Amino acid sequence: MTNLLLSGLCILMVLSGCGWDGEPTRNNDFTPLTSIEIVAGSSTIAAKTSATFKVNGTYSGQFTRDITNQVVWSSDSPAVAGFVTTANPNRITGKSSGTAIVTATVGSVSSTFRLTVSAATVTTLTITPATSSLSKGRTVQYAVRGLFSDTTTQDLTFDAAWTSSDSGVATVSDAIGSKGLTKAISVGTATISTAFGGITGTQQLTVTEPVLNSITVSPVNPSVLTLSSQTFKATGIYTDGSTADITAQVAWDSSRKDVATISSSGTAATLTQGTTAISAALSGIAGTSNLKTTGGNLAAIAISPNVVTLVKDTVSRLTATGTFSDGSIRDITSQVSWSPASATIATVTTPGGNLAWLNALAATPAGTLSVITVKNGSISTTTSLIVTIPSVTSIVITPVAVESLTVGTGNRQALTAYFSDGTKQEVTASSEWSSSNTAAATVGNSGIVRGRVSGVAAGTTIISAKYGGMTVTAPVTVTARTLNNLVITDNTVLTSGNQVKFTATAGYTDGSTVDVTEDTTWVIDFPNVAILIDSQNLPGQVVAVDHGTATLTASFGGKTKTATISVP
Amino acid sequence: MKQICRIIIAICLPLLFCAPANAQHSGPFVGAFIGGNSLLNAKGSDDQGDFRLSFKPGFQGSAVLGWDFEPGNPLGEGRAELEYTRRSNPLDQVKFVEGSFTGGGTVVSDSLMLNFFGVFHDGGRWAPYIGGGVGATRIEASSLKVDGQTMSSDSAIVFAYQLGAGFDVALTDYLNLDLGYRFFGSTSPKLSEVGGRSFKMDYFSHNVILGLRVGF
């Protein structure tokens, strides 16, 4: 009971907080304004020049505040000095020599300032800063100070007229509010001139090629799986607003090399789960993108098949599956190294994607196994291989006939060989395949599509498979059908790092259905959420990457279907 | 909305844990309380920006009319009550961009709340309770001043809530001494300034109360 009561009190305290302790943003306008003071840079200005005033208000002696923008201005001698600039009410212009009493009024409070307008004339104009070079696209704010006949000096930026000798090279503003603001337009040389009272000041300005201003790294803050790669692009943004791909010129770096390393070409290889800042630097300018890696750290590798028995000069597909620290399991065939103990007995080739072929080259000595080591980082495992040299006694193709292959779809034929030692082996990937009528159907004869028959047009063909000097055939009839609908796996919730296979089934107007998973084009819109693990070798197989929702789109025969993938 | 849900949960949870006890009062009761409260620093906001209002601790008084649930009530053991409370806190300081300025006047809250408290009877004289309530409060800015200048004199009625805990001490079968704590808050009242603007201010306070309840 006591614990419950204490818990309740804790809840009360958390809810109650301690009141607002933020910083105020409001001025105190409750305390009365009691006096104001006019602040001027000088009590004397030359005729035809101008100057600005500032007004500080004192509130009952408690505090002061700049209240220039609340002031109503007046001059007792407008012919000597007057407030004539609408855009700058606090700017007074000297019209003729003499003295004027300037009055500032805020509500019922006012103050005066005695301004003298002299008859001095300007003798020299000096432009500052003495910037003579400017990169294309950049700006510089010039100011001009005048030296007068009475040896006084005065800022004349507002009163002088500004021009550029070549506005195609550099422009200079003569507008109120931006006088003297110069922008470099194109490479070349221009003279910036300012004139007042018959005197001219000049500044030679050379506009140089644009220089790098910033770098953006894309994709911005991507999420990818561990044991994968991410290619980054660096885009340079120059002072003139132009952009260029500078991926190859920048220096790439990863802030956490235990999470991901990055090559000099901008491709990151992810190692462990975490976040690292990928930076691209050039000429002292850098851009970054945070790379988040998900899917756990590799804990174990399993090889399928575990023990392989192959006849010499045949091949077998190998698959490496990773088990990760977060419990996820996925195909990592392309992320491991394959090292046969004897390269004369077997080799492993990885043509790309999640595909590895084991090639049996020579017989293993009797009673021995040849070991293949599979490794990623410090995690490794082995699989064993036995290579025999029996002679072929017969070969069998399955299915023995395809009676109705739909145009636009495919069907895998398999070839099994029977040997003199009583063993048999699927030799589909080690056989020669051909079609007697490629206008009706073609058959793959290389790589992973070896033995896959694709319907081209209505008709018939004979598919031939040749192995060990023997040939078998299977008749295939190709039928044209009208696609009615496409059905794919329903919306799926996936946890990060895990793999799921989506399937696509085509329904035709004659009521037949065909699994078209391998004939379908699969696309995912948000790779930060989920990716297709290998569109070529594992069509329809999706791996979740990071929290979010993505749409998987399947396209086949002009039909499109989508499914939502949610990663909590 | 989330805050309201928390309040409702805080109110209802204790009722689930209430256990029956012997010789305890059930039926109507009335009570009166006095106490002190600390009004938390409040954020005031108008179209000119935000400012901070700090208050001095104040006194409060309450009157309640309620019903003690009988032992074994399916709603749990405890009480429901209608409570009127007046709280009053002098404005101590107001902080603007320029700094802190002396305040003046008071902020008065007159609240009418419907409360539910779960009471934990264990057969002894002391019975802890916890619960809360919802209702409305009229918050009045009574001649609030900044540096002697009137800032606001206005009032507004807003939604209010409170959470509370404490101890009942059974003096007799019908008379209870109640020592308790309340956290009281409301939605921000909108009050007019002397210049014609309106400002909103927070209203949250910690309250300690002592009172008597008489059952009949």
C-alpha cells in the first residue's frame, strides 16, 4: 500500500513540474517611458549629405531600450535639415548650411538635438573594404567614406550614387536599403564607382571562377542492412549556385569504422549495427550523411547444401545463410568469401548477386573430403565436397512434357543423370539446353536460367537437354492466354533483418492460374524500410531494413499490384 | 488529451486497490479545509511574446459535500465529493526581456470540482487516500500590476483538474481529520491587458490542506 501511495505521489510530482523557467521574449511596455535620448554619430553633417539618429528610451529609470522605430521626427528648420527619406524615417538630410533643432517624440515624451549643417565640400571618396577579387556568385557590401574640405569625414554610402562599369561582370545596387551591395555575376573585371558632389571613387573588382561553397552527400541518412553496401554521391554546390558531381574528387571518411568502412569511390561496406557519419571533404569544405545499419551483427553462417557430392565437371549452387545477433536470418551468399581447400578439385564462382556456383574439377582421393571455408570477418564455417568420376548411364528430363505453357511465363525443366556407381545427380546447370522452335519458346542455357523455358508465342517446340553425350527431349506447347488479374502476397509485417518471399500469381480468362513470381518485375519505393534482396537471382524476396512502411509493387503483363510492408 | 487520460487513470487506479475495512463511515459527509498553496511560475503569452509571472505563496479555503462509499462497494472503497475552493496568490514578480519587475495584485482561483478518492482502510485510525477530480475554475487577475502600473484586471472560467493524496485520521466514527496534498491545474485562462491586448497564462499549483469531515 505504501508503495502504491508513493508511486501516486511520484506521478503527481512528474505531472506538476516546477513551473515555467523559459526566457521571456516580450518587452515590458507596462512601465512608463519617462525620457528619451537622441544619439547621433556626429552633431555636424555636410550639406547634401545625410545621417541617421538612434533613440534610446528610459523607462522610469528602470531600464533603457532602443525605440528608434517608435519615434516621430521633426525639424524646426526644414530648409536646413529635414527628414525626407520615407523608407528611413530616422535619416536626416542636410539641405543648406545652418543649424536645425531636431525633435524626437514618443507619445508624450520628447527630446531635441542640435544639428549643424556645414558648407564643407567633399574632396576624396574612399571605398571599403578594398576587396579586389570575388568569386562568381558571391556578394560584397561596399561602403564609401568622404573626406571633406573642413578635414571631417563622413559615411556617404547612402548619399553617393553607385555604378558598375560592366553589369555583366558585377552589379552594384543603388537602391535605398542596399546601396553598395555588389554581386559577382561572371568571370571578368569591372570597376565599381561611387560618385558624390562631383567626386568619384572607384574599386577595381575581378570576378573569379566560382568556388566550392558546400557539399551535399546523398542519399541523406540512409538505413541499410549490416553486411551490405551503400554507394554515396557527393554533390558540390558552388558560389554561383551551380552544382557538380564531385564523388570522385572528395575524400570519403566514416566516423565509426567498426560500423562501416567507405572506399575512395564513396561505397560504404557495412559491418555491424549502429550509426556512422559518412563525410565527403574537399578544399576544407565537408558534407555528411548519417548511415544507419540495421539487422543485427553476424553471429553464425550456415551453408546449403552442407555436404556436396558432385560428379566431375558438374556444378552446384551454394547458398550462405546468416544468423544475426537480433535473431534475424537472411541470405548472405554475396557477402561471404568462398575458399576451397584445393583449387584443383573445386572452385567457387560468384557471378553477381546472391549466387555462388561450386564447380567440381577433379575427383577427391578415395575416402577423403575436400573442405570449402566460408567466411565473413571473424565468423566462418565449412562445407565438404566429394567429387566422383562415374560414367553416365542415363538422363531424365522433368517434366517430360509441358502441355500448356502460357505466353509470357516461364517454366523450369530439370535434368537428372544416373551414373554407373548407382548414384544420381541433378545436372540442369551442367547441361546444354536448346529449343527447336525459339519463335514458340526459348530455353536458358547459361547461369541460373539454364533449363528455364520461356513461352514466346503460341506454338510447339521440342526442348533438348544434352549431358554426358546423351540427349533427351521434352515437347512444350505454348498457349496464348488473356491475363485477367494478378494476385500477390498480402500486406506483411516484417521485423528488421528478416527475409520473406513474395509470390505473384497470374489469373487468366480461361480460369487457369500461373505462378509468375520469376516473370514479375518487383519494386520497393522506400529502401530505408525494405529492399529486394536480389531481383535477378531471388525474385520477390524482400528483406526488412528499418522502421517504417514501404510499398512493394509487382508488375506483370501490364497488370500492377501492390502490398504494404510494415517494419515496426 | 494525454494529460486528461493520465488524470483519469490516476483517479481510477486507487479504487481498484481499495480493500474493505470494518467500522468505517458510509453515507453523506460535509467538510471544511484550510491550507496554503504555491502557484508555480507561469508563462504569460500575448502577441508581443512570452513573459514570466512569479507568485507568492497564498492561502486557500475549501468546503466539500460528498458521500463515503459503503464497504464492499463495487466501485471500490473511497469517496466522491463536490468541492469548492478559493485560492489566492499575490503576484510577486514579472520578468520581461529587460529583466524582473515588482508585481502587484493577486490571482484568485474559485474552483468547483468533482473529486473521487480511493481510501486504503487497514483497520487502523490512519487511512491513506489518493485520487483526483475535474471541474471548472474562475481565475481572476485582480488588479495585477507591473512596477506599480496596472497590467490586467479581468477573469475567465476554464477547465480545471486536480490530483491529490493524503491521510484520513478517524477521530470518531463520524469525524475525520484530513491532511492532504493537491496538485491543481487548469487550461490557460485568456485575460485582457490594460492596453487592449489579451494574454494567456499558466495556472498550476501545489497545495497542502488540513480539514475536518463530518459524516451523518
